[in-house]
Amino acid sequence: MAHFTILDWFWTAAFLLLMVGGAFFFYRLARRSESDFFLAGRGLPWWLPASSVFSTHTATDTPMWITGVLYAHGLRGLWYSFFAAWTAIGAFVSARIFRRSLAYTQAEWQTLRFSGLGAELLRGWLAGWQVFMNMFILGWVGIAMGKVGQLAFDWPVWVGLVIPTLITALYTLAAGYWGVVMGDFLQGIVAVFAIVIVTVVAISAGGGPEGVTTRIIELGEGWRLDPFAFTGWFTGDFPAAWWLTMLVIAVIGGFGMGTSLDWYVEAQRIQSAKGLRDATYGLWAGGAVTLIRNGFWAASILAFFAMAPGIAEQADYELGWFRLGFELLPVGLAGVFFGAILAIHLSTISSHLNLGALYFTRDLYQRYMKPDATNTELVWMGRVATLVLLVGSFFYGMMMQEITRWLIFALWLMMAGIWLPNILQVTWWRFNAWGYLAAWMANLGVAWLVVWVLPAFGVLPELPDYLQFWLLMALGAAVFVPVTLLTKPEPMDHLVRYYVMTRPVGNWGPVHREAVRRGLIEDEVKRTGPRPFLRRDWTPEEADGWSREDWLVIVLSPVIFALLMIGVTKLLLLQPLGAAMVIAAVALTLFCYWLIDPKLRAVSGEYETRQAAYLDDLEVGVRTIGQEVDHG
Amino acid sequence: MEPLVATQPLTGFFWSWIVPVLLFVIAFGATWLLYKRFSKD
């Protein structure tokens, strides 16, 4: 597929060296403490987590699967990538709550929200699962890179699996999360450049925006330009019921933690931001740039379709974006393009190496094996864990061919039946550790029955995935709701401490009243004079709560994301409404910023003054396992 | 596979050298500024 010259290899090597060397240099900052090695000392301004959120939403196989759905579906295929829109509401809800909890990982958060044996079981389970998941993802993307190397340059598959991972390990071992986030920023620059230039060149080669759309209509494929080309409510390749289910999973998922598999990665980015405001803007901007990027990709794939409409095999047409880059870019730039593919791969590898090592070090080693470990020991343990992840990923990569079908099924299981409990743990005070554990266990059993066993015996028809989602949700709830109500709520002391620290959204009335009774927070803060319809001056105490300003932004945010994604593609192809959609998205974004920024500044500034005391308390809690800590 | 286009659209010194050099300088400069900013904390 690619015919490289010396000049191409020169540019590939130059960018590879810059990315690895640039990230490696941050080792001086990473070796200072556990917090530096895994969270960059919680000191990053919003645009660094934002570029990392974008980079982690861009994995090695992303160009292939996005090209696949866009070539098969046309513009409506963009909705398959809209699962990233959990960041729309997540930025304003779960990111704020998680950042306030100060947990390093989702596993650690379980012990702040829940208590006792149930919470420790959840923490151990989630940490072990995430160590395994990160190894699996590393093997998965490693094999994807191996196949790219094989297709483009006829390299054996092991070359792409092993060599880039070893190169990435150099800076991930030395510089930890500092290296990951700086590498992501650099790789973001190179990847965005490649995506934009390939899109422009592809549209131009396809005969310009009008040439591309005219050709698609001439082919009798005009429906490909319609993002709402439904094939019926429940029938065909693109039923409206699938679209509505996707919207619920993606958009409402922003109220929970773990409703998307990306949450576990992005939680680390949220916690590395220097405050609540930076955590919110970081996740929001990262999600927005990801969806704008998908709009650029869609335009280039529609141009590819106009040039090469008759490709029948998925394995062939999903290489469309790679073909555009290697065939249309001149000598030199093609080398930069391969540098961008490597950049995307390196950032994926480094993120998962560091995240897996974080779960291993913080939630397994420090929590259960050596609670009094020093910072030096923890940084070294982080490096050992990175190596363990690296070796484990090679084993997964080598057996990936045989186990893919089963693991995809296992992943689907993890997300479908556990989606609702992941929201309830954030929004419902009465939900307890035993209810959440029961949800995980019920999920494993019920999914097995619904997907495999009952259809095999003819008890259930084989349902499409979007109907399985609703059935799994209902069957899971039939187990975890009774378990929750038949067991005791978490102890009020524990809940009050969590509530005052994180101020969660949703049904927390009894805990709120108890916190007020203890004098820890003020109830509705009284003000003289009428309240303006949209308030923009806040005291920190007022800004701690949830108000109509929050809800307005929560409603508008997913609308902005949809307008951006579809609008960018239509604008690039000069379709009607393209410019109007992009202008509307920008105007709504400015309005949301005008409305919510004063509130975020008030709550963020005040929280930072309390953060140091909370952190001391948290560390004492980690180091005194098995003893109840007096939280005062 | 049929090639997508008969002739490559972008050619010459500008696309093979100037554009990659500019991108490299931007990326290198960004790294240097980031390191300068965060290493003085």
C-alpha cells in the first residue's frame, strides 16, 4: 500500500524521535512522588487533560473502525462514534464529583462512596478487572498496529506488536503520567495535522465539495448524505430504536461513573487537572475536539466513497483512510502521515501502560500489600507494574486471534447490565455496596442467559444488541434493587463525609439534611432580594449546590456536541445548514461559558483551599487499612 | 486495487520539505515551552 522513500523514513523517524525524546524528558518531574508519577501532581491546566482526552479517544484501530462505519453507512455512521458524547454531561456532573473525591482511580472512589467489606470487595474487583482490561486493550491495539505494518510495509505482525510498545515503554517507565500527558499533547498536534490535511486533499481529489456530493447522488446513494437515514423503527440496518438507545447510553451516561469504558481512562485525566473548573473544561473540550475530528474523518471517507464506491469487503474498505494518506500525500508528507499513525498508537499504549500500573500500584500494592510504602517505593512499584503490563500485553496480543469474539462479548456484558447501577451509585444515596456488587454478579449471569443460553433453547429470540441492552437493564434491576433495599444503607457518618466532600447530584435528601443538622454545610443560603433568572455572582457555599444554571448547561451540552459533529461534515462538503449548525454550536458554547464559568470559578477556588486537608486525610486512610479513621 | 487518482495532487519542495519542517518546529517548540513552564514549579 505504501511506497516509502528515504525522505519519508527520515520524517517518520524525526517525529518519532521528537515524541519519545520530548516525553522522556519529563522524568525529572515524575520521580518526585506517587501523585506525580500517576497524576502529574494534580496540577495541569485544562488544555493538557483536554488534549489527552482527545488522544485517548483516538486509538490505533479507531481510523479503521470509523472508516468502516462511515463507508458502510454514510453520514449516519457518525452516530456510531457519538458514544464519546458521554463527556457532554459528564464534564459538568461526574467529572466535578470525581475530582472533588480526590480518588486516584474509580476503584478507590468505591471505598469513599461505600464502606466496610463490601467497598473493599468492590475496590479489589475493579482494580483487578482494570489491570486485566488494560493488558487486554494493549494486546488489542498492538495487534492492530501489527496488521497496519503488515498491510503498509509487509512487515511480520510481531514487528508492529512489539517494537512500538517497547519504544513507548521507554518514556512511560521513566516519566509516568507526566510523559503520557506531554506525549499526548505532542501526538495530538501531529495527529490533528494529518487528519485535517488528508481531509482537505481527499475532498479536493474527489472533485471538490460539489464534485463529491454530485458523484454520490449520481451513484444513486444520496441517502449517504443524510445523518437521519433511518431504515424503520425496528427494521433494516439503521433502525431508529438503535439510535434512541445510543442517545440514552451516551448522553444520560454522563450522570454516572463507568457508563462508558473510556471513563476509567478519563478519570485519571479528570483527577490530574488542577481544579474543578479545569477538570470540567478539560473533559468537555477533549470530547468536543474528538467529535469535530469525527466530522473531518466523515468528510474524507465520503470523498473516498465517491472515488472508490464498489468495495464489498469490510477488511478492504476500512483501510480507506490509510489509503487516502499513503496514496494522495507526496513524498515526505507520507512519512509525516505514518508518523501520525505511530503517534496515535504510542499515545494509546502509554495511556494504558500507566493506567494499568496505577490500579496495580495504588489499589492492590499500596492498599493491601504495603500500606506504609514511601513515595520512592511507590514510583518504583509503578515502574515494575508498567513492565508487568507490557509483558502481559504481548501474551494477549499473541492469542488475540482466538479470543476476540469471546472478549468482545465480555466487554459488552460489562457495559450493558452495569450501566444503570453506574449512574445510581452517583445519584442515589440509598444504593449500597451490596446492591452494586449484586448488580455486577447478576450482570454476568443474566447476560450469559440472554445472549447465549436462552436463544439456543428457543426460549428467547436472538435479539439485536439495542434490545438486549434494555432487557439486561430490567433483569439486572430485578436483582440489585431488592438486594439494596433488603440490606442496610451505608453508615450515615460515611455518607455525610462523602456528601460534604463531593456534593453529588440526584437523590441525596436524607444525607443533605443530616449534614445540615451537624452544621457541616449550610442549607439553602438565604439572600435578600429576588433571584435573577440566570445568576452569575456566586458565593462558594451557594456554588456548591446544583441550580438551574447547571441544568441548562447539562441540557445544551449534548446538543452542542451533535451540532458540531454533523455540522463540521456538512460544512466541509458545503451542504445546506452546515455553516448554520457550526455557528449555532459556537454561539451556544459561548452562552454556556458565560453562564457557568462564574459558578465554576467560585466552587473551584474555594475547594482548592480545602483540598490539602482532604488529601492528608485521604493518605492517612490509605495507610491505616482495617482501622476506622476518625474523620472529625 | 485501482489507484485512487492518476497523479498525486501535492508535489514539490513546499509539500515535501517546508510543511514537514514547519510542523516539526511547532511540535518541538511546544515541547520546549511545556518543559520550561512545568519544570520551574
